[in-house]
Amino acid sequence: MIDESYIRELLRTRQGRLYHREGQELEFKEQFNLAGLADYFRDFAAFANNRGGYLIFGVKDKPRELGGLSRTSRAQFEKIDPERISGYLLDIFSSEIVWEQASIEYRGKTFGVFRVHESKCKPVIARKDEGKDQIIKNGEVYYRYGGRTQRIQSAELELIINQRIDQNNRHWLDLMEKIGRAGPQNAAILDTENGLIEKGASQILVVDQDLASKLSFVREGEFQERTGAPTLKLVGDVVPVESVEVVKHVKQNLTKEYPYSATELAAAVCAGCPKATQHDVWRAIGDNDLKNNTRYSAYNFRNKSQEDRFRDTGHIPAATPSIYNQHAVDFLVKVIGDSKA
């Protein structure tokens, strides 16, 4: 669901001009036009391949001022059929793009908003040509850089591929660890997609697919016949499984995920790219907005209240340090090396 208060913050002005600039997660458009869907879809894919983002319609260009949607644009925006748009996106791109739409009233004007979520299956690849002048081309991958959408560069594509491999490897390692701890003879497979709990060829519990997504587990001793949660009643012979493990993905300690301080990052980059200077590193961090990209860095808040305040308001407390990971080192070595080649 789109947070209207957050959108109003993005539309905040100072001396008549927008306070927030376009960036990796924000794109402004003056009006909405159904004829420009391919252009918007290109931005959808770019946001999905990065961290997600917002397209906001009703903002004038040069200078950036609040104009609101015209009557025609508003009518077209509100006629959008989400099912048809999702169908188009599935037809054009290789992976599902999750998005939301809302009309926001602000200062007596109406603004159209698309929110695009970060894709869980990257890269999102165009699989057909689409739009005027083929603005979307078969086989291309789009990515959000600063305030622009363009074809992905090698460094970001390589990072996405490596992250996908790492994620898959972690899933396998986690699963093998759980099986090893429980013992293969005690392990069972819960297939949430097909609604199966399987332990050997002869011990299978089949659950209706619609029901599988609604199942809740009730703690022992907490079941109440009348006031308790809805419970699945099993009729017939049920073969018990000796051990069932529910695996939760728990976020690791930040310092393990992001082991480099800013100074250590600069030293590692300069070691990997002898032509680089510390000034080059600071400039590349700013130019590529690395501090606001969790693929490369994280804010090391001093306490939980600071983190909660940042999550609620988007405001970074003064002097909050950023910490970085190996992906940041590799990315900066590549970017700075290419610039000095």
C-alpha cells in the first residue's frame, strides 16, 4: 500500500521548487498519457532491478514545480486496469514486476503515483520489442542510475548475477545444515507451492493449494474449540514425522555483512586500483549514491531509536557512519578503473 504521507513529503517544496530531486528511487513526470506506457514500463523494470521506486505524475519540468494532473491525464490515470497492466508486464519482461497505483491529493492538486517494488528474481529482462521507436528492446536489462533509466552496465549486472548465485548457495547451505542437524531419516519436505509435506515415497500429506497459503500453526496447549484460530482437521491415518524444522532467514549482524568502515573501504579500493585516490573513492560514492544502496552499504545507527526514526521519516541522524561490503569494493574498483583507463 502506498504511504500518502511519504508521497506528500516527496512533493514538499522550498521557495516554490521541489525539495527532493529525482534519484535512484524517484522519477517525476509532468502528465500521464496511456500512449507513453512503454516508457513507464521501462522505468518499472529499471526500478525493479535496483531497489524499487516511485513514478509521480503532475510535476512540471524546468523548473520543478507542482502542477498536478490535467483533467485528461487524471481521467486516463484513473481508468487504468491493474490486471491488464500486470498482464502486459508479464508479457514484456522475464520476471514479475510488483507495482501499486494511487491518486494523491496535495495542495488542491491531484498527483498520480506508481510504486514499483524491488524484484525478488533479478535481472528483469525484456523479452520482446515494445513501444514507439522500440524504446524497450528484446534482451535488454534496464537499471536505475541516479536520476535516469538506462541499459544496465557490466558492474551492476555482474553484481546481480553474483547475488543470485550467492542467495541460491545460501539457501542450499541452510537447508543442508538443517537436514544434517535433524538427521536425514527425520527430515520432511514442506512444498508450499504444490501443497505437499513429504517424507519418503509412502508418507505424503497433500494439502489443497488454496488452503496451503492460509495454514496457521497452533502452539501446543493453546487450541480452544470455540475461540481459537481456525484449525485444519485431519481425518484418517496420519503418519507422524519425527522432526519438523521451520527455517527463518534472520538478518546477520551488520558488521559481518558490511565489514568495511569508510577509511577501510578507501584503502581496499586503492589496493585494488592503484591509480585510485581517496578523493576518487569519496566522489564515486557520491556520484553513484552508494550510501543509500543496501547492496553496497548500510547506516550504522548508534541505537534502535535512531533506526526506527530513519525508517519512519527517512531522516539520517547527524554523524551516522556508513559501513560497506565487498560488493562496494569491487564496484568502486571497476568504476574508478574504467574512468582512468
